[in-house]
Amino acid sequence: MENINYLIEKHWWTLLAFSERYGKGTWVAIGLQDGVLTKIQDIKQGADIESLELGYYFNEDGYWLPVAFAENLKDALNLLNKKIEKVFKNSEWQNAVSEAYEAIVTYNDGSYGLANKVRERDHLLLPPSFQEVVKKFSVLNNEEKKN
């Protein structure tokens, strides 16, 4: 859990865990603003359309966000920790996460608002430079190991 712990201790991020509304399992998400995370939880546990669309988003175009789902809390935390291992120290990624979470809350309209923005390829929801961020961070990581 060292990657998650780093964000919590060094950058004051908040970890949120909650149960899946449609079946068994646990969601975990980490972000800078706990109020926004709580709103995301409310969306995920809210009305059918918005809940399902948010789940689809996290599993598809929002794959890069620090959100994970598993059968239990331990597995979800392990998955999240692994998911962020190459980017968790990158400030570009951290900023993009905050912007995307804010956009999710803003675009949520209780219906297909989020889905429509994803289909429109809204830049706040999609990581156009994410692969470059990962690539840059991987190079930095390798250089740090050499030193």
C-alpha cells in the first residue's frame, strides 16, 4: 500500500471505500478533495442510469483514474495500489485526477450527462497526454534508480 500511503501522507489525499450498489464488491477511490469523492460515491450509489454510467466510465475511458473495484476491500486496495504505481508521484497526473473528478460531479445530471460528455470526448474526462505522462514518469523513475 506504499503508493496509496504516499499520496495520503505526502499530499494529503483522501481514501474512500464504499460498497457496490449492484451486487457484491467494494469500490476504492483516492483523491485530493474528500467532498468530491463523497459526491462521486453518491453518484455511484444513486439512481440507476448515473450509477451504471459512472461504473462504465471507470472501467473504460476513466481507467487511468485512481479508482478500483474488487470483491473485497483488501483486493480493491491492492488493485488500486498497483494501478497507480507508475504515476502516483507525477504532478501532471495528480492534477488531471482532480480535474476529472470535478468534471464527473459537474457533468452528472442524474441521467446520461456523464455518458454524453464521454461520447463527446471531453478533454477533462479523457487523458490525451496520459500515455506521455506515464512514459515520462517511467523514464524519471529509471533515472532515479541509476543515481
